[in-house]
Amino acid sequence: MNILYFDDDCIICNRFAKTITALDRKDVIRFSSIKALDGIVPEEIDSVVYYSDDMYLHSDAIIEVAADTTGFRPIRLLKAIPVCWRNALYRLIAKNRYRLNEKMSCTIDPDVRRKIIT
């Protein structure tokens, strides 16, 4: 089972999950709260984790889930970009993601909610 663990309190993460749901035509991705991984992954990993054949973190998680949902395997060529650069961009976005939540309420899309496992 392919599971995308995401921060369900984050607007960016919720929109990402909604996008993945729209792209997932084969219905292979399920979702769970990142809080389900407390004590399993380090605390600084608090936004997106993808588990399929392995556990992917940071930018690798984004690339792998995008490749699995779209079926467009060449997207994995993005891994040719040095991981330090990819993860620096990922951490910058993850660190500042709650700034968008200040005046907006964060709700999980109904299509995503149907695919949530506990």
C-alpha cells in the first residue's frame, strides 16, 4: 500500500494531497496524518513522508509520489538535482508553510478524506 503521510493542519500540505488525489487515476495512494509517525521518524520531519516500496522523506517524497500517481516515471530525473539543493528548497517551504494559515481555515478535501487510513 502506498501511503502519503502529510500535515493535515497545513494548507499547503492539504492542497498537495488534493492534487495527488486528482492525479491518482489508478487509486493507489492512501493518506494518513504525519502525526501517525510520531516516534518513528525524527521530529524535524513534520510535513510530508511517502511510503511505497521504501520510506521517502523531504523532496524525495514529493518526487516519488508524483511519479507513482502520474505514471510519468521520467519525473524521477529530478533526483539528478543535488539532494542538498532540493531539500533546502523543501525545508524553506516547510518552515514557512504555517504563515499561509494565519487567516485561513484548513480543512481536508472530501476526496482526500475518503482515502485516509487510520
